[in-house]
Amino acid sequence: MATVVSLDQIRAASDRARPYVLRTPLIPIEGAQLKLECLQPTGSFKVRGFFAAALALPPDRLRRGLITVSAGNAAQACAYVAKRLGVSCRVFMYDTAPATKSEGVKRLGGKVIGMPRDELLEWMTTEKWRDEPETFIHGFADRELMAGHGGIGLELLEDVPDLERVVVPVGGGGLVSGVASALKGLRPGIEVIGVQSDGYPLWNRVFESGGPVSIKPQTIADGTTAPFDARMFDLIKECVDRWLTVPEPRLRAAIPELASAAKVVAEGAGALAYAGLDQLSPGPRTVAVVSGGNIDTALLADLLS
């Protein structure tokens, strides 16, 4: 999976997903604009990719139902897509996933199978989904899913013709790969900046070491705590021009800042790009992607207090 996603694939995926997803707004803040993917159905960008991937399946495979693995937002997206398309859904999640996310899956009719992180990572590594009856959609390392996320890039270029840089939170890498593929396919000079928390700086460590690393997540950005997947290494290396690491205290402060200044409720991963803006020099026309808003209500109350 070493090459960027093609524009033709991104446009086709975006067209498939369009009837089901929002064209999310941009709002101005000092020195940048925010792309509010937190307003999507289920509260994150993930629905774009899951609709694109599910609607690309042959009808017989779609009828089998859907299954995925997720820290939370992909799980909700998969359940929502399955409900809209009239098929069943099961999701494997960390047993530490925020209740906001696991309960969201259940409300949408999905079945949640909670597992300890190490067991779930082993389930993924050994591809145990191949033993299940449903059709598996990977939460980030799926080309059609990434192409669906690329629709964000297409919208950004239409809405901000003089765009110069985009700041994107990075977990498994599906979002940044899709967005960057669209942007660089049309405007190669746009800078794509990836952001992680210092509580889970996976890709920084991966590129420093030249290969897989194991890190225990210590961050409120649970949506970015996907494990290393070798299929994403070359793709992310090609897509991301620069990396920012946000200290966890800064990330925690960014959530109430967004609520107060921009009237936006973001989860930890969703606030990462905004939190990284103060590390950038002013000037270039910049958009930060607010990827999701599914924050645990107790955590939100604590941060607001």
C-alpha cells in the first residue's frame, strides 16, 4: 500500500457516500479555519469511509452484514452505515472504550464485543475476522475507506481555493492518507501536517526507528490509539510533510478552548489539530480538521470545570 489513493478512486468514493453524509462547514478562528467533521452522523469523519467502502461491496458480500475493529468512532460509523443499508453489524472494541462510543453502537443496532487491548490487537494481527460470517471493513487500512475520507480534501479545495496547509490528527492513518491523496493529487504544493499527542506519538516513533514500535496509550485522544500497521508505513511517509506532537496538558486545555471560543464540542482526537496550531508560524492559509466530537461526558465536565 505504498502509493497515494488515486483521484478517480476518491471521486468515485465521494460520489457513493455523498447522499448519506454532510458537506461539513468551515468556521474561522484566529489564524485558521476549522473543518467540522464532528458534525457528521455519529459524530466523526468515519461515516465517509464506511459508506464508501460498504457501497463498493458486491451485493452478496454486503448482505452478509458488516464487521470491524475500532477504538469507538469506526464502530459507530459501521453500525450507522449497516443500519442505513439494512444489514447487520458487529464490532470488536477495546473494553476500555468510552461508554459514549460503545453505547452509541448499541443504539444503532450494532453488537459490541469488548476485549482487552492486547487480545484485540492479537485478533487483528492474526486476521481472525476471516473466521467470521460478516464482511470485514478495516477501520483505516482499506483503500475504499481512505478514498471516502478523501472527500474532505475535495471539499476543502472547493471551499478554500487558496489553501496552503492542512492540519490533520493521525491515528491509524486512514484519514490523513485520504485527505492528503486528494489534496496532493490536485495541488501538490499544499502542506499536510500530521498531529499526535505525546501520550501516544506512534508515527513519530515509527519513523525514528524505521519500523514497528509498541507504545502504551496515555492520552485522552483515544481515537488516535490504533496500533501500527505495516501497510500504512510507506503511504503515511509519502502523505505527511511534517509532524507535530501536542503535549497532553495542551490537548486537555484545547477542548474547553474550542467549546468557549468556537462553540465546538470536540473529543481528544478531534481537538488535536486545533491544539497543534500554536506550534505553526502565522501566515499560510490553514485549515485544521476537527475529526470527531464523541467525548465522554464525565471527561468533558471535568475539563470544562
